[in-house]
Amino acid sequence: MTYEQIVEMVRKVFEFADARNIYEHIAFQVNVEGEGEGIFYFEVADRQCVIEPYDYYDRDGLIRTTGKVLSDICHQKCTLRSCIENGKFRFEGDVRKLELCLGNIKLSYLK
């Protein structure tokens, strides 16, 4: 899977995600390691999720994972929480904002 395919896949899942219960700005940079290596950001602004293929310097956290893990999440083979607990999804930053996302964003998964 290429970097562009990974970003597009994640964008499709988060584009229509339900973030209406998040009333603050949240931004995480995602570093994809290995196949499809690259950087994109995930942002919640105005209660909507945005995925863009750029660095985010004033971020609340940094996520490191692989394209395979992102694909598994997007295809509902695992959850974000289980990936964090298993070390497949490493996070550095504001844990409160990560928990806010985990508990309040409902995704529209790929089939």
C-alpha cells in the first residue's frame, strides 16, 4: 500500500465520523512507518474530523504506527484502543485528548 492510499483510506473512515460530542480542537500527527511511510495529521475542528497529508507542528500528540495497522483499524479488524494496548499504535502527547477521541468519535468503517 502506498502512502497516498493509506491517507485516502483513513480519510474515508474519518471523513464522516461522528465527532459531535467533541467541543475542543484536537490535532495529532500520524507517522506511518514501514511500507507506505509518510506523515499525515488527524484534526477535530468544529466537531468534524479532518485528515490531511501534512506535518502538524502545534499538535496535541504524535502517533507512530504502520499502514497495516491503520488498514486493520479502517476495516474493523481491530480497534484503536486494542492497538494502543498491544503496542501497535504508539502515542506521545496529551493522553486526555486521545481518550476524548477514543470515547467520543464514532467511525464509519470500510467494508
